[in-house]
Amino acid sequence: MTVVRCVPRSLDVRFGRRPALTGAAALALGGVVTPRRARAEEALGPPVRDLVVRDVTMPPWRGTPRRYVLLLPTHLGPNEHVPLLVLLHGLAETVDPKMGAYAWLERYGVGSAYDRLRRAPIARTSRRGEWTDARLAELNAELAARPFRGMAIVCPFVPNVYKSANPTAELDALAAWIVDEVVPSCQVEAPVVPDPSRTGLDGCSLGGFVGLEVFLRRPEAFAAWGGVQSAISDAGAVGYAERLAKALARAGPRRLHVESSTLDPYRSANERLAAELGRRKVPCELRVPPGPHDQPWLREAGTVEMLAWHDRAE
């Protein structure tokens, strides 16, 4: 049985100005209105205005929990449809399915990043220096020329594949679950265009590595792949570039985005991946803004850059 939980009316102010998918509307969609933790959201910044949350639990696979959070835009007009973006979380949140499913929303700032992009120009909210003046001006010029249009976002729980007795089988199963179950479910539940040409995939740290493996297994299911501070090695970057080149030779061109940061321990590996793709004549956009490998960096700049890229890649 699939269990759907929607954010209750008492928390609507944090996830959407309109009381979408709550009360009778939630029940009409088969949802069960249940309480949710507010403390973590309150600690991480301003309310999320333009997204409403659906929490979906699916039957486990060989004991592995299957849960995802679907973020639905509340700003769409009648009959308006948007792309779907699949986001995968990092290692720290693999310990708990709920923590993992909510990681991008509660820890990585995807909701506040979405709001900031919808209300450009982007302004600094941190004093750590994640934005250079030049990049901030460039991004705001891009947003002025082409405003952020938005998307539906789905955030599946990712288990710790490193601890699996058979990591390859775990990755095979994850790819099948995401492509054959999660994405089709979202295409029914959300106002998205049900087409691979309007579906993107991204992930952070462990999620970048897992997303890369999912994309390589099913490149036909996605129009774009991106990785934010992907947890790969320098040596592994060469193999991934070769595998990506072969996969795209079969599936056709796809948009690729590699995002790291100046103090990211995986910076050299991500830069090498982009360089090796370039040597193989595979187009890839690389961006390395200032900052460390941490959640405040994601909330200030990393997630904004990632969403902006996927909106342009559409």
C-alpha cells in the first residue's frame, strides 16, 4: 500500500500561501493529513512560499524503505505544467527514511532557494562569501532576461549503498524504483509533463554519486543530469566520463552539470570529471563557487545554482 501524507493546514504558511493539498483537497487525493515537525524548519530560515509537500511511502524492497517527498508548485495557472526534477540526498541522512526524504527541504534549502529564484534578484543572506559580486550580477542578469519558471521536485530516500552486501544490485534496484515507480507516480500526482525530455536528475554528495549511477543505468529516462559536490574519486572520474560518453552515444545528447565548491573535498574529482568529458567532446557545464562542503553552503548558494541550472536546461 502507498501511504500519502500531506502537510497540515497549521503548517501551510511554511510551504505555500494557498492551502493546497490540505483538508478536503488532501483527502480527495487519497491523502491523510498528519502533524509534522516544525522545529527544524523554523531554525533554517524564512518560510517556503511556493511549494506544498506530499509525503509518500511505498512498500519496501528487500527490507529497504521506499519513501519520497513530492514538492508541488502553488504558483501555476490553470492547465499549466512544469518539468519534474528528481533530487537525491547525501550520506548523513541515509540513517532514517524520513530524514532522507525531507533532507533537501529541511536541511539543504530547496524551498527557500525556490522562493529566492521566484523573487529575483538574488541577494546574499550569509556573510561567509559564497557569492562573488561577478557571479551574483551574472545570475541576476540571467534571471532578469528569463525569469525562473519553476518545477515539481521529488526527493526519494536513498539508502547507504556503501553498506549494502551487494552495492551494484542496490543501485540497480534504486534506478528501477526511481525510473519505473517514483517518476510515473509523480507524473500522475503532479502537474508535470509526462515526458523524459522534461525530467531532470540531480543529487548532492552521496546523492551525486548515486544519481550518476542511476543516470548511467537509465539515461533514456532523463533530459539532464547534474551533481552537486558529487562524492566520487579522482580515479573514478575518468571511468565515469568514459561511461557517460558511451551512454550518451547510445541515448543521444543530454545536458550535464557538475557543481562543486572551492573547499569541497571532492572538488578535484568533479573538475576532472568535467575535464574528461570535455576531452571526449561531451558538453558539460562546470561551476565552482566559493565555500565548503556543508549544508549552509547549500542553503546560501549551492541549491540556488542547481535549481537555476535545471530551469535553464529545460
